[in-house]
Amino acid sequence: MWQWVVRFLPALLVLLAAATPSSAHFSQGGKLRTILLSLEEGRLVAFVRAPAPLLFSDIVREAQASRTPLATPFLYLEETGAGLRYRISLQAIAADGPSFDDRLESAFAWRQNGRPVPARLLDYHVLPRPQGNSFATVEEARTSLATEGARLDPVFGDAVVEALFALAAPLPDGAIEVRSTLPELPLPPGVSVDNHIVDARVEPPVAYTRPGQLPEWAPFDGSAWSAVREFVWQGMLHIVEGLDHVLLVVCLALGLGPSTRLLWLATAFTLGHSVTLIGSFFGAVPAWPWFVPAVEALIAASVLYAAVAAFRRSIGTIWVVAGIGLLHGFGFSFVLGDILGRDAPNLAVSLAAFNVGIEIGQLAIIGVTLLALAGVARASAQVLSPIRTVALGAIGLVAAIWVVERTLAVV
């Protein structure tokens, strides 16, 4: 009997190793790029707001590969008390405007019906840091682009470029796609990139978010259903990639097995995290600096509780699980602002679709866990209980490590 447990242990050790990052789903280093399409007097234009490093990723990768300084006149190295850093040279941009224009125009590829669409730069400016203003509508993008750019050379890592392009599309109001032509920028741990894709050619505008650095084509098709599908998918990914959320749901399944009570408790968990997810997304949370790490610690404690309760086959009442859901909803919401954008034009639909995606992901985790239990029971009913015990013990150990690490982060 125990030979089955021994075979099961390596997978649990892999799980324990994967659990080393204790706060993976709380992204504190999100970088946002916005691409907005609009029709102006029958002409198709694109407004872009992008972190400056994304526009120089080819040079950054070459410098890292050769271990040499960044080879471009548009950047220079300066020494500070904290070390070396790069700045953008506004003088070099002014002296060689055509080369900088070419860099901006060639940073993106556009196509319609599979054919390339030429892009011509109409206007741009460089800002010293991300703007606090919204860039989700044509009026907001035009207002932001009309503001004065940086007067002093901005720090490369903080700078933002806003630009306006004219696109020579055969069908200005037809479906069109965009992707980045540059290699992906190597990102430090904890830093991510999200792209807000806004199609303002339709009323109301349609927006969705695509994570990553756009190596694949992102569509503008004016379809609200496309945005819904994207946010459902993002919700599914978010729960599956959040290991603490996954482990809590696994504990529910291991503790209750296939039963009506499991469905009721899963629903209570969903309702709980939906309340705090939506509330905190709209700012109904404290701004205290310790709040985020405190929530992280409590989420870890909830996973530990679930593991112990599942082992004792006493998960608790619906109200207890709903309360745990409230905690996990805060966890979802801490990155939801970057994923959705609080100024997104179809915000209500996006929030609903994201919640639906989370619920689908949660049900998928429960289904996989129950299928695994059924497979083990069919192979040998005698090993089901030992494997369940080892699994819950491993989850409890992971959660206990998280509790310690995250509590230390609070104090």
C-alpha cells in the first residue's frame, strides 16, 4: 500500500518547490501599454502609450547578450549614488528625429485580412514617468498627447512614450490586428506587462487586456463578445496561476469529495471573493502600506486552515468558507486594476466575465481533483486514504511556510 504513497511523494516535492515564491499573485511591478484605435474623418489612427523600455527591447537584449552598454545614441549612462542608470537623451532625439521616428513606426506591425498595413507617425512626446490620467478614450488620449513632454532627460526605466499613428488600412472600419515586432524585453522578477486594447471605432468602445509583450496578433474587431471571451480566459488563468487559490480549492475537494455540500461551499467561496474583488477594485479598501502583505498572510493561513479541516473532514460552515472567499477576493483584486483598467469603457461586462472565468477555473480544479481521487480509488481503494493524507500534509506544509514568510513581511 505505501509503495503508492512513495510514488506519489515526488510530485508533492515538486509542488513544494513550486511554492517557494510566497506572493506570486500579488504583482507590484505591472507595466501597462495602451493601444487605442479611432476613426477621424474616415481615417484610421492609433494612439499608443508605452513604457520606453519596451521600445528599445532589441537593444537591451543585444547588450545583455554581449555584456556591453546599450548601443544607441538615444540613451546614455549616468552614475548616481545608488549606482549606474540610463537616461533618454532628448537632445539626441531632436538631432536625429527621423531615426527615432523609424524606431517608433517599426515597433509595431499592423495587418488587415492578412495583409500588412503601413503606419506613419504623426506625433509623439516622451514623458518622465507614467501619467496618472486615463488613456482609455480618444478625448483622453488626445488631451494627454497635447500636454508638454519631458523638459529634462527622463530616467529610461521610468519614461513613457505617447504617440499617434495614421494607418493606411483599406477598410478603416474593418477588423485589424497589431503585434510587437521587437523581441521580448527580459523582465526582472515580479514585473509583468499588460496591454489595454481599445477599439474606439464603435460606440460604446470595446476594450480588453492582453498580457505579455504582444508577440502574437491582438485583434481590434469591435466585438463585445471578443472582449468577454478574453476576460473569461484571463479569469481562468488567474485562479489557475495563483497556487494558494488552487490549493484551497483542492482542499475543499479532498475534504468533501463528490457531494452536494462541496458545490454549496464552492458557491459560497465564489460569492465571497466576488464581493471583495469588485469592492476593492473600485477602491473600497484601506490604503495602509501593511494591508496587502497582511491579506497575503491571512490567505496563507486560510489555506493552512483548509488543509487541517479537510484532514479532519470538518471544513466548516458556508459562512466560514464565504469569509475565506472574502480574503481571496482581495488577492484577486490587487492585480485586477492592471488586468481590466478602472477606466475601461465596458467595465461592468469585463468584471462579470472575469468572475465567470474564475468560477470556471475553480470548477475545473475541483473536477480534476475528483477525477484523480476516483482514478486512485479505482486502482486501489486501500491507498486512497494514505494518498489523501500525504496530499493534505504537503499542502499544509506549503501553507505553513507561506504563513511564516508573509507574516514576516507584515512586521
